[in-house]
Amino acid sequence: ARTNWHSHAVGQTLHVTDGIGLIVTRDGTIIRMRPGDTIYTPPGEEHWHGATDGNFMCHLAMLVGTGNGDGTTWLEPVADDQYEAANQPLIAAGDAPVPAAKAFRDIGHRDDAP
């Protein structure tokens, strides 16, 4: 399962409670999420999130509304080939998790988090 591409006017924080998931951004950044990981996507960043191939993922999605709804802009569906490509580095890397703190530093979002 996965979302469509989308963005949030005021950003979004995801906290994984169970399973293994992905967040993928338009620039090709792929973040693997495991239980306990918290990831922040900054305002306007187009992304999608969902479970990895063959797994499930449960998460809390937190965002701030804009006064005109929740500020989410829904875009096109994630194509099957995009989803499969996002899973490829995970298959090549085996089951080694990417720590959330390292992912934050690598993509520069930690300083943007509220």
C-alpha cells in the first residue's frame, strides 16, 4: 500500500508504529522507516509514503492545518515502476535498517523540523 504523490502546506511529521515503510521525494531521496522512526517532510515537498514491498507499515501522520482544511495537495498516483524502483535499493541492501537520525542528516530536514 502507498499514498499518491502529495505535499503539505505546513509540512508533515510521520511516526512509524509498526512494520517497514518508505518515504520517497521527487528528487529521488528514499528513506526506509521502521518502528520508532520519526520523519519530517518540509512544507511543499512532494513525496509519497507507504509499506515496502512484501511488508506492512502502520504510522501516525501529523500535520498542521491552514485554516482552509489540512493543507494537503494530492497529486498523481505513484506508478508501479516508481514503487518498484524505490524498493530496489532496499533489496540490494538486504534488511539493514537506515537509522532515522542519519536519514535526517543526509537529507537536511532535521533543522527544518518544528
